[in-house]
Amino acid sequence: KSKWEQIGIQKRSGVALPLFSIFSKNSIGSGEIPDLRKIVDWCGQTGMSIIQLLPLNELGDDFAPYNSISTFALEPMYLSLKKLRKVDLKPFRKEMRKLKKDFPTGLPNVNYGIKKAKIEILRKIFETVNTDDFDKFNIFTNKNYHWLKYYCLFKILRTLNDDKNWTEWDLKHKYIAPFTTEKILKKFETEVKFHCWIQWQLFEQMTSIRKYAKRKKIFLMGDIPFLVSRNSADVWAYKNYFKLHLSS
């Protein structure tokens, strides 16, 4: 009851859509988080007050929105390079223009190669920043470390195991010991910070859109996968929570 009272009990209409299907002149490859501003404005103009989004969780190898590799992490493909926080983009403008040319929007299908290409330029940008000076980044990391830790480990170990399903990893990674966990986190500290930095940037852009929608009195309605993907950081880290023998 208290939740409904916060929202207000009244008839409402809205629109459901996947973020990758909307785009603006600033988008690269697919729809990006800041593009939601246009949908917020459109909803206000048409009398609708709800935007329901397909899951924004990081996509798996099949790029299906309901088969994500993390219950918590957002998809890096949706990150707007132009809206990155605390970075100097001047040295990367030429690369960004080329990226936009190579991955245009408005085509019948999304070229999911944009994810790899965008992460490559994000890695270059990350190398120019000092996250130790970012209070908001450090607060975000500390607050969310309970899932960031295993998410980052999962990403790192996937790379070390040739992007195979975790069930095909080396035994020492498949069933990882606490000592090995801490050893890998320390050895790949920069890589851990990189993945955390991307998730922080995604969080900041989503927070900005949420505040904008709230000012316009438009509600953002999220969606999550009905089941946790077998090949995910969550299942790998908490195998004892799942009856894996009942699923192929």
C-alpha cells in the first residue's frame, strides 16, 4: 500500500521497449542511456507516464536481454562515451568519430560488434584517469563490492579461459579457493578497477536519467530475467544456491 501511495493510484499508460532499439544523433552503434531523455520527453507530450525497459543487465554471448552474465551489472554497450564523467575526451575525438562511422544507428539490426569496439576505446580512456581522486567512484565501489568482486573475477577468468563457459574452465578457476580469489584480485587490480569504473559510469548515467524522468513525472519501470543464466557470475560464485544437475 505504501508503495502505491508514493506513486499515486490512478490509471496510467506507458511504453515498453528495449534500449538498443532507440537512438539519437549522438548514439554510437545502438541506443544509449542518455537517449532515454527523448523517450521521457515523448511520453510527457503524449500523456504517458511509464517507460518499461527490457533488462539492462550485461548481455551474454548470444546478446539476449534475458540471458545476462550478471544479476547486477549493466550492459557496457549502452554507455555514452560523450557523457563519461571525470574524463578528458579531446584526445579520443578522432577515434570516437571513426567508431560512429563504423557503427551507425538506424540499421535494421544492431551490430553487436559495437560492444567490443566501445570497450577497447573505454580501456584507452580509463588509462588516462586516476580513480583514486573520484570520491563518488570509491563510494560506489565500496557500496557494491559484494557483487562487483565476483563480477570482475568472472570477467577476468573468462578471458584467462578463452571465453569458455565457466563449466569448461580450469578446475582451479571453476571451483576457486578464497586464497586464489584474493591472489587474482591483487594481480589484476587494474583490470578490476576498469570493470568497476565502467559500472560506475553506467550507474551515473542511469542516475541522471532517473532524476530527469522524476522531474518530468515519468516512471521508469525495470525488468529482470525470470531465471539466472547458468553461465553467469552469480551461478559461478554461488553454485550451492542452484540445482545445476536439473538444468543443462
